[in-house]
Amino acid sequence: MKKYKVLPVVLAAFCTVLVSFFVFSFIDSNASGGTNPVNEQESNSEENNSEKSNSEENTNSKGSAGNSDISNNVQNNVNGNKADVSNDVENNVTGENADISNTIDNNLTNSNDNQIENNVTNNVEVNVNVNVENNISNNTEGSSSSSENGNNDGKDENKNDENKNNDEKNKGNNEDKGNGKNEEEGNNNKEEDRIVWGVDSASLTTEEMISCVGDNFGSPEIWGRYLGEKEGVSKGLTSDEIELLHSNDIKILLIWNHFVDARGYENGQKQAQDAIKMAQELGVPEGVAIFADIEPDYPVDSEFIRGWFEIMNESPYPPGVYGVFDAEQELYAAHEQAGKDNGDLLGNTYVWTAAPNIGVTTQKEAPEYKPEAPDNALIGGWQYGLDAQACNIDTNLFHSDVLDVVW
């Protein structure tokens, strides 16, 4: 009987010890924080069809310990006359590891006036690894669209403004105690058009000449110079000038002025052939445009322009025409007619116009870019100021597209 009385006591003691062991293990596990990471995921996906506006805002946050896996998906499908879409996504994450994926997809059809604004903000404080991926896609079908995408990952901010379609992907990786590395992949946004300031001169370019322009006017990105010397009119570009201008990060625009009569198809062809020959002798690389200088007192007709274009367009050098493209000038009408006679001419001939004449200015005081030229002409630049009293230059504004066809 004594043996049976002792057995319940032993079993009770054993159970007490076992329960205590599990209780203390559970308490210790919760106190250690990161050993049992908690994964939170907040996904917000909404699809809207509206004729007015859509706005979607998501805010996701993760606690101070463990891993975070966050995915936000926003989709707006709008079919109507006008669409105003605003999407705001904000993620606030602290912890050890984080994987964040934000996707915004806006599809707008049959809209004439679209306003799209997308903002993604990721505030991340992570000790080990963070992977952030932002995908923003704006697909619009309409006559007028304006889109603004803002991405803010940690302390980095990227903003791109572009009309029509905008596809953007930013991927950021932060490793080792919060040290960040940010990489951009698959960004198809074309750099926005810009206007650059430049000069042209009939004089030789020297160190003193460049200093004179810098001291009195500004820092030109483009410098117009002449192929070959025309006695009493212009000095021809030399190898020393080329080296000097390039060493000062200045690109060279090439001008051909070895004629005083801009009439006749064969004359236009011959001038183009001579210009090509001289450019090759000087070592001008392929893809550099040459501008035929048609002064306002030269007689001109459409056949000359067509002859110049058709030879130059088959050469390594794109065609260009300089002159006063005022609507009352013969050059204006001749260029329009040449475009009618050859359907490829207007879209493939760079126009450097001297109309209107505003007057010489410094770079900082340059006027708003408003050149005059025939409709549908490929306007490359505007010589808005003639015959500066200092430095013997003219002042110009050029469209950034011209940077692709200068030397």
C-alpha cells in the first residue's frame, strides 16, 4: 500500500516540472523578438472604370522585427472623355529583411484629356537585406495626356515627367546594416527636349576668342564654323580649331557657303557634292549635318534646295539649310515648294533659321525659343542675334536634337 501512495506523488511532480518547462520556453521565445519573424502582407488591388477620376492610396507598414513581404497592386481601367487618376502608395518598414513589390497599372482609352499622377514612397530601415521593386505603367489612348510618376525609396527620389506612355521600373537593394545601393533598370523614358545656347563665327577660333565669348556672353555648347575659306567672307575651319573646340567640350556645326546663287537643280547637286568632298578631306565623321548658307540677298528656288537635299540625303552627311525663314522671304516659299516636290525633304532637312531677329544677348538673357520656319519643317536651330560688337559672333538657340548631327 505504501508503494501505491508514493506513485501519485511522483507523477504529480513530474507533470509540474514538464508544464513549467514549456511555459518558460514559450516566454523565452517571445522575449527573443527576431527568432520567430512575423510576415505581414497587405495587398490592395482595385480596378476602376470611370469617366471622371480614380484615386487609390495604399499605406503598408511592418513592425520592428522579423521579415516583411509587402505587395501592392493598383489597376485603373478608364474609358471616357476625361480622366484624372491619382495613385499614392506608402510603405514604412523596419526590421531585418524586407521584400516590397509595388505595381501600378493605368489603362486609359478614348480620353482626350488625361491627368495621371503616381507616387510611391518606401521608407525602409532594414539591418540585413531589402529588395524593392516599383513598376509603373501608364497606357493612354487620347489626344492629350500628362503623367507624373514619383518614386521615393528610402532617401532616393526619382521623378519623370513625360507625355503619352510611360513605363518605369526601379529596383533597389540595401545590404549590410542599411548601406544602400539603388539601381534603375528598364527605364524607357526619353530625355526631355531641351534648348541649348551656341554661337557661330566667320573668324578663326582661338583661345582668346573662346575667352572673349566666355567673358562677354556665356558658355556655348555649339559653335558654327565654315567648311573651307571664302575670301573676304569667312575663314575655313582648321584642324587646330577642331582640336581646340573639342578640348573645351564644344561641338561644331558645319556651314557651306561657296555660292551666291541658290537656283537650279544641278547647281544644288554640285554644291552638295563639293561640300561632301571637303568634309571628307577634313575628316568629318559620318552623321554630321552640313548646312547650305542661303543669305537673304541670294536668289533662290525650290530646285536648288531639292538638288542639295537629294545628294546630301544619299551621302554620309544629313542635309541642312540656313537662312532667313521669314514668311515674306523667297526662301520660305522655295523650301515649302521643295517639300511638295519631294515628300521626304521637309522631315529630313534640318532648318537653321535666322527669323525673327531679336538681337544679340548673353546666354542668360537669351529669348524664349520661338523660331520661324515653314510648317512641318525640321527646325534645328535659331540664329536670333547677328553681329555682336565683341568677339565677332552671332548668338543662337538650338534644339537638343541637333546635338546628334553636330561634330
